[in-house]
Amino acid sequence: MRAPLAFAAAVACLACRSDFPPSWKVTELRVLAVTLDPPEVAPGVTTHVRVVAVDPQGRPLTTRWVACPPTPGTTTPNNFRCDSALAVRGESDAFDLMAPMFPGAFPVIPVAIRVGVCAGGAITLDADGAAHCSGSDYREATRTLRISARERNANPTVERVLLDGALWPEDPPPTVPTCPANGTCQHPIRVELGAGAREMYSSGGADGGVTIPERITTHFYTTGGTLEGAARGDPTEEVTSDMQLKWTAPATAATVDFWFVVDDGRGGVTELTRRLMVGL
């Protein structure tokens, strides 16, 4: 009886740890997003898929993917088979994928896109189709492509990104001073959405539902400094045209990368990247 008690105590201790990095801090290999452009397509139409994987150690990344449509003749469109003849495979972090001409009476057909990212090595498949990474780190992610013959969703548009109230260009990266330990030198970062970023859509239901606006959330990620939170989204009772968080620079000079993942909650995702030179 002592072994189970010891195991339970160890699990409880792990659950109580407080030294895990916050979700916005990129300290290891991460898959931050899998974007589809467009996120919904008609049968036979191509979408561009991009895997946003980052590794602060700068190791070479290998990406393998498989697109798994539902099994023909299934009674549910979510019965995916990644080992069927309809599955499509490849090895790239950016690729074009054509939606299959899937027969059936379903108004929307989902296709599961499963990706694996290996840092510092190659990905191989065993006889059962399981992936193995010859490097030191491996991450997986899944994204759904919706195939619809009717009205389709679009990715949210971003008008611009602001740092300290000024336009934050992709290149050249701006420079900000270092922040002394325990300093209060915060920099507001604002992601402003485009005029057509938030689409109207039907909430569904037997009576046709009601037409409502999308509620958009922006997720913030960085390799350095301190963010006051991980995401900003639309309030419950109103929608906003921009998302803002405050960021505090590190106390030592560094090159700091940022990623902003804008999600409309219906499959539309837009990702942007920015860089700052701190004290350099």
C-alpha cells in the first residue's frame, strides 16, 4: 500500500508546482498555430496550410503532416481515418492542400490535419504509422479544415500592430531600452483589427438561430521580458476593434521575438510575427 501512496504524493506535488513558465513565454519548442488560407473551402478547392512552430534554441525543425478525411459511408463526419487511401501526407511546414470531393449529404465535412514537429532531427514512421523523432524534442498539433458548399468563413484581418502607440514594422525591428530590475517601464502592444475582421454568422439552431458577430481573441507570445497576460478578447457585451497588453522589457540586452495569433473562434486564424532589439 505504500507505493500507491508515494505515487499519489508525487503527483500531488507536481500539480502544486509554481515554477512552470506562463503560457505566453516561449522557452522551448512550441507549435503556436496552424493557419489555413482560407480556413473553409468548397470541395476541390485548395487551401494553403502553414505550421507556425518556434524553437528558441534555433535548432533545425522537421515537420511531417497528414490530412485525414472522414471514412466514406460513415454515419458521422467526424470519423477520421488517417490510414485510409484518402489520407494525404507530406513533409513541410507550408503546403497547399486540396479539399477532397467527398460524397455525402452533410452540409459541412471536416478534414483533420495532424502535424508533428521534430527539433534537431528527422521524423520517421514505423510499420504502424506512428511518428518517431530522431532529435531531442517533438511536438504535435491538430487543425480542422472545413469543407462547405455554402457560405464560408474567412481569416480575421489585422490592420496593424502598434508599440508605444506607434506603428511596429516587421523590418527593421525597433529598439527599446532595457528595464532595471523591479522597474515599471511598460510598453503597450496593440493589435488592431481590419474593418472586415469580425464577420457576422448564424448561431444555428432548429429555428435558424440569430445573426451574431464573431468574438475574436488575440493570443500573445514572446521569448523575453514580461507580458501582463496571455490573451485579449472581445468582452461579453461588446466587441472591440483592437487588443492590447502591456509588456516589460528585460533587464539585460537581448533580441526578443513576438507572435500574435488572432482567432475568430470559428476556425479562422491569422498569425503575425514581430521582433524587438532591447538595449542593442
